[in-house]
Amino acid sequence: MILPLVTTAGIQDKLGKVLIAGFFAGITIAALVLLQMLGARLYNRLTESGRKAPLIFGAIALSLGIAGLLLGSFLHGSMALLVGLTAGFLVWASLGEIGEQLGYVSTLSRSAVPLFLCFFALWLIGFLFRGIPIALTMGLGYPVCIWGLQLVRVRVLAKWGPSSLAATILALACSAVAGGGLALGMAGSTPLTGIVGGVVFAMAGWSTVEIIWEKGMARKPWHR
């Protein structure tokens, strides 16, 4: 009689932890999507004011991102992870999104891939050192990973087109990564793994949506 009770209690405890991880994953996904939408809308408003306004916005975002990385280095647990990811989002918004919109960087340039590989290698080497704070690791990992996804997506769409087989395979691959990341994050049964799973889902899922959007736009008369 005791063994079934223990087994049932263990299952309930595991289920509760999975639900908690799923809650943190959902909050992370919603926060990243909301930040993306608000940032895009604010940037569009600023572009109407002239070229200096986006530059100032990018400088402020970069300053806040660096400050977040420094602050997160003194925190621990889920809070450090959230602060680091938010800081990474701001760094990418400044150097990646705004830099590309203003024409300072291009994902189609010849130096884009070698430069990305160098930064990706440095980020991976950082895992060999245990003293690096988790906020710094995740804060730098967000722009590196989203940069890699964007490089692949933009180059595939530019070479073969959004309606090609290559684009479809890439969309399926991104969907698999998004679903797998979310599932693994929830299976980890901790808030930390839930947050990481939510980030993976948001990044890969957003790339899938971008491909689907481009695929739909390719069939419209105004795109041609």
C-alpha cells in the first residue's frame, strides 16, 4: 500500500515542477515577443523624427544592455538569467537590428559569416571557465545565437527564395529546434531550464514565423 502512494506522490511532484518550468518558459516567450514588438514600434516612430533619433535609441539600448550584463554578474539564479537575457536582447537590438536598419552592418556581406564564427567560438570557449557569471554567458549567448539564425535565414531566402524547398526545410528545422528546446526546458523541471527553453523556442519560432511571412509575401502582387 505504501509503494503506490509514494509513486503517485512522486509523479505529482514531478508534474508540479514541470508546470512551474512551463510557466517560466511561457513568461519568457511572452516577454521576448512583447519586447520585440514594442521595440519595433518605437523604432518606427523614431525614424520619422530623423536619422539621429534611431542612433540615440541604439546608444541608449547598448548602454542599458552593458549595464544589465554588469548588474547580472552580481545576481544569482533565475534573476541573473532574466537580467542577462534582457541585457542580451538590448545589445542585439542595438548592434544587430538597429545597425542593420541604418546600413552599418549587413548579413549578406562576405565578412558576416567569418565574424560570426569567431564570436561563436569565443562564446563556446567561455563554457570552459566556471567563474563566468550565468548572466554574462546568457547575455552574450542571446545575440550570438539570434545572429546565427538570422544569417542562415537571410542567406537561404536570398539565394533560393522564400518559396523554395530549402526555405521550407529551414522552417521545419527551426520549428523542430523550437519545439525541442521548449520540451527539454520543461523536462528539466526548474525555472532556469524553463527560461532557457522559452528563449530557444522564441528565437527559433520567430525565425520560422519570418520564413512563413516571407513565403506569404512572395505570393502577393505587391511583392513582385
